[in-house]
Amino acid sequence: MFTGFCPETMDFLWGIRMNNNRQWFEAHKEQYNQYLYRPMKALGQAVFSGFPAGLELKVSRIYRDARLHPPVPYKESLWICIRQAVESWSQHPALFFELRPEGASYGFLLWQPRAQVMEAFRQDLAARPTHFPALVDRAQTESGFILNAESYRRPKPCPIPELAPYYSWKNNLTAMASLEPGPALFSPDLAGQVRQALLAWVPVSQYFSLLTQSA
């Protein structure tokens, strides 16, 4: 059962940022398990309850892949991720919650979609001009998050003027909120708050999942 994070959670995260080495971590491993990993796992289970079939929950661990980050053995954040079962997560949409020393962020993310996926997105916009905007409007209304994206420097030609902002999207699609350390982050109610927000973005996530699979 998720009971909230606590000040000790943030103390550990600041500690690993300032002391990213095996000696410090081994001396504080029980704090990691008690205040960070177990609460994050419990949060993931509470948030994921009732999500549509076909999605899976991932809970990260603090250990980095030594082949990719040999000088830095540990991560400075922990996260949960809800997405399709895929290998290259950066190219696929995801719903996430991440905790760092400065606080938490959570929402929808499509970080590095392939160029052909975004081309399929533009083609679908032209074929169904109201479909995707309606999905986004509903998700934004229900969550309070605004969907933003990194855009091309040169705008893509757009057949429908009101869709021009969407046509300019390139990558790094995000809709998220941030929480500073404090009562909201340390409360058991955080699970319901995160769950409600992420559920609002499931239709948008599924929309991009279908595009990614078919492109």
C-alpha cells in the first residue's frame, strides 16, 4: 500500500547526487529500499490499477548500466512508466511519474518518435481534422496539463490553417505537472492524483501507439 514519500526520500536522492559511488550507496542501501524503491513500487501498483489491457507497468531501479555509464554507477532519479511492451521506449508514447531531488513530475511523454510516425500523424490530421484535437482537448481538460512539443525550424506545409501548430511538431511531446517536495508529495493521496491524471492521457497515448505500430 502506498503511504506517500517522505523527507527521508528526498534526503536519499540528494545524497546519491552528491555521493554517486558504491561506498556511499552500500552504507545507505536500506534507506534506498525503505524510503525510495518500495514506496515507488507501491505507487506504481496503486496508479496502474484499472488501466486498460495491453499496457504494462515498469518500475525503474537505481542501478545504471555500467556499459553505458561506467563512471556513474547510480541514477539520481526513480520512475514508473506505463506503456506498451516495447524495447525502444524512447520512440513510443509513455505515461510516467519521476522523482528527483528537486521534486516530482508526471504525465504523458513521446520523446523521440521516428520521422515516419510524425509523417503518419500529419496524414491522419489531414484525413480526420477533428479527431486528434478532440482527444487532446479532453485530456487537457481532465488533467489540467497542456500538450507541448519541439517544433521544426521550418514549418511543414499544412492544408488546414487551424492545424498548422500540430504540423510543426517534431519530437519531445510532453504534457505534465511538477510537484515540489512537501505535503502533496508526502501524502497517500498522491496515488489517486497521479492515477487520475495519467488515465486522462491514455487515449492520446493509445493514438500514438497505433501510429507507431503502423508507420
